[in-house]
Amino acid sequence: MVANKVLFCATVDYHFKAFHLPILKWFKEKGWEVHVAASGDMEIQYVDKKFNIPIQRSPFNYKNLAAYEELKLIINENDYQIIHCHTPMGGVITRLAAKQTRKNGTKVLYTAHGFHFCKGAPLMNWLLYYPIEKMLARYTDCLITINEEDYHRAITHRFMSKEVEHVNGVGVDTERFKPINEVDKLKRRVKFGYNKDDFLLFYAAEFNKNKNQQLLIRTLAKIKETVPHAKLLLAGEGVLQKSCRKLATELGVENMVDFLGYRTDIVDILPMCDIAVASSLREGLPVNIMEAMACGLPVIATKNRGHNELIVDQYNGWTIDPVKTYDMADKIILLANENLLLTNLGKNGRDRIEEIYSLKIIVIEKSHLYERFMEEMEGKRWMAQ
């Protein structure tokens, strides 16, 4: 018997290694043949066949035309029962390339990891991405959103996907990301060069305009006298890292900020920290915040659709105005002086992840979606016999 085939597509292959291995594994355990198409030559577990397609993030890059032609050829040469695409350009190119095979019965799913057109987004995002996503919804059997705002926008704006569903993100592995006891926390701090009394604030994000790390550095300047032992750990790289270093020096907090660069050991760093902070202007449903919550860290973050969905004010942290540095400063000072409050907020955040956003729960939610399409396909095969 010939195995069923599923194709996953995205802009870059790291997306699957970072977020979707459990689902790839689930399909393999179901006896399906798993293919992946994305830019990059990374080896990915649970994948039978991988295609390196030159998909580019920019919708104006001419290489996307070649990516479309290559992907269309791959889709037409393989008998895929399900195609699931991710990321904005991965979603655009895949759905266009799959138009014909979808007419032949292939189910096309698209996960929007945060629409680029959202409350507070630049006008250009609405002018460019909104009409594209609304048009491509017509070629989508299931549009999956990861936050409530996007879900309601797709419904109220009548995106013509056959189905619109809401799944709570990609999930967090609560066995890997978890709190540690005080003894282990101290040992880990010594290993990374920090002291027991340091008050560690953590944020992992690319250095770009949206992630807005400047807010956190300016906040440090407001608390440096009150919480002199505070240290801001910034993991990530990007075009604005140099200007952030310059700002820290100008504000006299360069010794309070550690620029960690690109890290593969976030799972080791997070549990030794005291709180997580986040300054981004726009988010879908940020994994970095979910991982911090899973490690028992209270969160102070700017108001946006993703943060608002994860953080319940005074339950597991606070959301604050993205331009009010004094608001974030006040909350940091409060947690630095109220250890019981810090502990309780962190515990509540961990509980929230386990109840709603854990990897086990998300895999079940996604598998139910896939199984619905599998049952439909089996029904059609039975009727055809």
C-alpha cells in the first residue's frame, strides 16, 4: 500500500526544526511520508524528503518567482494528500503553487503566525499584506490562527477559507522548560558568571525596530539607583544591536546590560533568571514569553495582541504601555522588592502554560484538525470504491 504524503512549507527550514518537530513525528507515527520545502540545507528529523527552495522573506525579491516555479513542479510531481504552509511568504507561494492540486483533492492548510496587519501595525502592512491574505484565503481549506485577535479578524472580515480555526500557538515543551530549585539556580548563575544577588531580567529577540530593545535599556536607566544589582540579559542578533550598545553607554548602564548574541542554550539560561521582560510593538503569540512562563518567571511586557493573550495582569505579570518606561520601571522595582509576589506570579504563569499552551495540548489540538481531513479523505476513497 502506497503511503500518504504530507508536505510542509515555510520560508526557512529552521522554522520546522524550532517549532514543528512534534507534528512531523506525529505524521511519521501515523505512517505518512513527510516532505519539507523551505530555504536552507539543514537536516530535519522525521523528514523523508527535503527540498531546498529559494523562498525569500521580502515579497519584492525576484527569487520568489523561481521558488514558485520549483515548488509548483514539486507539488505536481507528488501526490500530496495534505499541504501545510507557514510564514507569510511560505504561505503565499505555496498556496499559489498548490491551486491546481487542490482542485484534485489535496487539502491546503495555512498557519498565520501573526497577521502582519494588526491593531497598531503600519499602514503599509495593511495595504500590502491584508489584500494578499484575504485573496489567498480562497485557496485555503483551513486557515489556522494562533491568537484571538487574528481569529476574530479572519471571521469578521470574511476570509473565504473553507474553515478558520484557532490553535494556541506552537506549544512549549514543559519537560525542557521548567523551574529549578534555588541550589541549582545558584550553581547555574556561577557557571554563567552571575552572582546570587543579581536581579536578572531576560529577553530573547532579534534586534530590530519591532522588538524595541531600546525601551528596556531606557528602563534600566530609571532603576539603576533603586535596583543597582539589576542586569538585563539580551539574547539575539540584528541590525540594531550596535545602536543599543551605544544607547546603553550613553545612559550609563552599559555594565547592567549583557548582549549575549545568538544562543542555543536559552533552556539553560531562563530558569536562573528572576523575571522576563518584553518590549516588542507587535507579536503573534511569542514563544519566548511562553518559555519564560514555563520556567516560572513573571513577565512584564508591552501591550500587543500576543502579550495580551499570554499575560493576565497581576496574575502572572503585567502588560504596559510601550512608550511608558516609568510603568515598566515601577513593576521591575516592585518585583525586586517583593519576593513572595515574584514567586506567586511565576507559579501562576507556569500553571497557565501547563493548562493551555503546553506542547502536549497543542499537538492534540493540531492532530484533531489533521484527523478531520484524514477521515474526510478516507470517506471519499470508500465512496469511490
